[in-house]
Amino acid sequence: MVLAALEFKIPSRWLVEGRVEDVYDLISKPQDFVRWWSEVYLRVEEIEPGDGKGIGRVLDLHTRGWLPYTLSWRSKATEVEKPNRLVIKPQGGLEGRGEWRFRQDGEWVRADFDWTVVFNKPWLRHLVPVLKPLFAANHRRAMRKGLAGLERELAQRKSAELWGRS
């Protein structure tokens, strides 16, 4: 049983100009995170492709924040509802659940990510009760970097479409 004191429940709410299909497309391809979210994602490799919808896809990830540690973990897609929802189950250095929800709101896309995890590295688990606010701040910074990268990617896509280079 996971102790609540060790569990992180960190919601992130993004609002970006664009189409829900484009936002979903970028988030559903974590292999590209190393290009546009490189401040956090050091390596992403697909281990298993999953079914035709992507359910069961397993990725091996190596990530970092601004705190002096990195995490190696796996992500398994457990639910996929293109382009509205994507649920992953992190395993390894992190365990828990991550759920993306996407919704078109006029010319904007609301992308909500609910992240509920615990650390599995013993030395990190021991620090969680004392440093939980710092770890949460580290995650929020990582998500701000992701939002900035997503906005750049969407702007590049829009520019390519305007110039006829999609």
C-alpha cells in the first residue's frame, strides 16, 4: 500500500492556441519530446508498440528536472481515446498514473494533465516527506518547459502550413 505522504498528485492545466488534433499528436509521440521538451526528456525509446490504437505501448524514458537527479522509468499506455484522452502507467523509477485530457475551446486547446506518482528510488523516497514541496515545484517547472516547447512546435506547424510545407 502506498502511503499518502509519499504520493504526488500534481495537476497541470495548459491552454494553447491551435487544434486539438495537433496537440494530441504532439503529446502522443513522446519519442519527439527529446527534441521539443529537451530540458526534461533526455531519452525516449519505444520498447513495445502496443495495438493499433497504441494501447499497451511501452516506452523507456530517462528524464531530469532542475534538481540534481535523473529518473529512468517506463510508461505504458493503458487508455487511448484519440484526440481527447491518453492515460499512461509509469513504472520503474516512478509508479502511478498520468492522464492527459484534451478539449477544443474555440481557437484554443485545453490540455489537462493529472499526474499521481510515487518515487521508487529508495534515497528519493526517504527525502519525500521533507522535500515534497521542492519535488512538486520541480515537476511544475518541467511542465512549464513542456508548455513552452509545445507552443513552439505548434507555431512551427502553423508556419509550415501557411507556407505550404506540411
